Amino acid sequence: MDKASVLFCIGSLALSLLIAVVAFPFAAMDAEVVTAAAAPQPAYKMGSVDVGQGFGELPVEDLMAYYVENPPVEDAGAAPAPEIRFGGC
């Protein structure tokens, strides 16, 4: 490779690293947000969620109660998923 190509590659990497170092603090979450997200919260503290499609906003506590009372059911008549094998040469 000639000298101009090497300088361009090094300059591109240096500029990319500089942009990453400058932009990281703007993209990173605060320490308080990270610790709050790591701790589980009760459903009543989460408020309401917009479910959409005409249902509007529903409290998370109601959604959890509905899920516990009506768990998802597997379709007994459905065919089992096919076994996928590697079909080499």
C-alpha cells in the first residue's frame, strides 16, 4: 500500500474513535437509570401502557392479572416444528 492509503486508514480510524469518545456521554444512560432498571418493580408502580389497536391505555397490574388468569395455550392440533438438519454436500 502506498503512503496516502495508510494515512487515510489511520486518519479514518482516529476520527471514528474521536467521534465515539465525544458522543458516548450523550448516548450513555445515567447511573441512576441503570440501577433502577436492574431492580424489579411491582406491577402497580409501572403505571399504564398504551396497548394500541383500539384498546387504549391499560394498567400493567391488570395486564399481569389477565396473563396469570389466562396463560397462553399451545395448539394441540398443530404439527410439531420440523427438525432442521445441516444439508451439506
